[in-house]
Amino acid sequence: MALSRRSGRTRTTVVLLVLTAVTLLTLDGRGFGPLESAREAVLSAFAPVGDAASGVLEPVGDAWNGAFSYDELEEENRVLRERIDELEGQLTENQIARDSLQELLEQAEIAFVGDLPRVRARVVSGAVANFDQTLEIDKGTAAGIRRGMPVVTGRGLIGRVAQVSETRAVVELLSGGGFSVGFSIVSTNVLGVVRGQGDGTKLRATVDVDRDVFAGQILVTSGVQGSQFPQGLPIGVVTAVNENEGALQTELAVEQLASTSDLSYVTVVLWEPTAP
């Protein structure tokens, strides 16, 4: 009899548990508020335990990974750095090649030289900056170059041949201030003399005081009888006109058109002045 009552209570308990489970599942699916709160409370209660366990185990995992992966990562980084260096070197090499080609094309298409014969030469030393006074080229008398011949780039006059051997020549730069050049102003009959200042591309020119000159006008070699240079080689642009009351000449500030900084190629115009 007692066994029968216990069996009945057991069945009743099982049925109640099943009904409770079904009820809880139903409420959970519907987002029942009190049940959500209870679940959150349980999660909050156990969260510190999980965090603590994670904090304890993470250093162990990091140490394990570091011990067995550090050398491999170092090798990968080294390979990547080497590859980056190679790519940067290729970019630099390509840029140098493009710049050199552009300079060479400019020397080949110098319209202002006209039909005058010319020799293209490579710069082998000097003229690292605009204020250098000389540069050396890899052509000399064997190529027809003589002392005093004008030297130009694609933008205009930069100097003259000062010394020459069979296979080398030294070019004295206009910007250095060691010599002067006779000029005329484009589309006028104004004549004058221009000289470098030894401090870069700044030139100083003079004209007769009664001549009208304006900023922005272009100076070219005059090519008058006995001149050191043929007519029409671009020299520079007038940037300022300095008039001094009572002076016999007007001073002009001139910006040289051709830069001499880091040149790779120049052109020697095979021209010698005729006797006056």
C-alpha cells in the first residue's frame, strides 16, 4: 500500500516537472520578463568566475603561442621588409630612368638652337645645386667641342665650355658670375648685359636708362657681331626693374630659365664666334 502511494507521488512529481518545463520553455520563447531577469541574474553571478578563468588562462595561451610562433613571425617580417625594400628600389630606379629619358628628349628637341650642330653630353660631376659654378661632361675635342662654346638645356643657356680635353670638358655656369652675356629683350630692340650672382638662378642685368623694360619680359642672347653666343638662346625672365635717379643704367633682376640643379644631360652648341 505504501509502495503504491510512493509510485503515485513519483508519477505526480514527474508530470509536474514536465508541465513546469513546458511552461518555462513557452514563457522563454515569448520573452517573459521575470524569467529574463532571473536568467540575467544567473549570468551576472557566474560572469566573474568566467572572466577570472579567462584571465588566468590567457597568459598561458599567449606564452605558449609566443614560444612556438615568435621565430616564424620574425622570419615572415624579415622577408616582407626585404620585399618592400626591393619594390621601393625598383620604383626609384624607374623614376630615375624616366627623368633621364625626359632630359635626353629635351636635349634632342631644342628648337631655339635652330640648324646649329650640337652634341649631347652626360654630366659626370658637379652641379648638384643651382649655386655650383661648374660641371663636368663626358665629351671633349673628339666630339668637336671647343673652349668657349655655349652649353644649354631644354630651357635655355646655362654656361660655356671653360676647359676641354679629348674626352672631357668643364662647363662654367652663367649663374656663377664668372662671365657676362650680351642679351636682347624679345620683341624689342633693347640690348644689355647680364651676369650671374653666384647664389643660384638669380641674375643681374643692366640696360641704358632711357630704355623701357617691364617685369615678365624675356631675355635671349643678342648674337651681335663678335658675341660669345649665337642669337636667340633663352636666358631668363625679368622679375623686377630697379630705376636709380641720376644713374646712367637701369638694373634688372632676372630669373634664369634653365635650372642647373641635378642635371643628367646637357647640350653643347658647336658654335664659335666670328671675328668682329
